[in-house]
Amino acid sequence: MSHKVTIKVSPDIVEAEVKTADPEQVAYVSKYLTRSNCPTHVKVHVTAEVHRVLSLMVAANAQTGATIGGYLTAIVIDHFAKNADLMKRIFEDSREELFL
């Protein structure tokens, strides 16, 4: 998706406009909304609103082969990468000693 094509049709004329795609949008779609192979599947419960937004984003990028599961997985992996150190500290702080 390096260009955005808009075609306007009227009874008298057909116009086509080609614009260079926003690089930030291209990077986002490439990172989050492309086909991913998930060898295993598990059920995840999300709110209806989250599901609606995920569904709309995937539908808007159907040409990339995006799926809701792939999109959600990419978002969560990105979150893990950005917050790994903090998540490790929280996990370590939450564990009780097994033997006193």
C-alpha cells in the first residue's frame, strides 16, 4: 500500500487521483494488519466495543489478509516488547515465597 487511488465517477467524466500513502499508515498496516500464521488458537474474551474496532480495522484492510486474531496478537506482542521490564518487576513482586 504505497499509493492511495481515488476514482470519481459522474455522468460526464471519470477522474482518478493518485496520492502517495501516508508512511505512518503504511508502517502501521505492515506491522499490525498483515496475514500472520497462528498454528494454535485459543479463545480470548474482549468487550464488544474492542471486538467492533478490531473487526472494522481488519475489514478495512481485507486485501492484506489480516485477521482479528493476527491483529490482536501483534498489538499484544508490541505491548509486551514495550513493557517487558515493568511486567517482569510486577510479576516478581507478586510472587510469595514458597518456603519461609
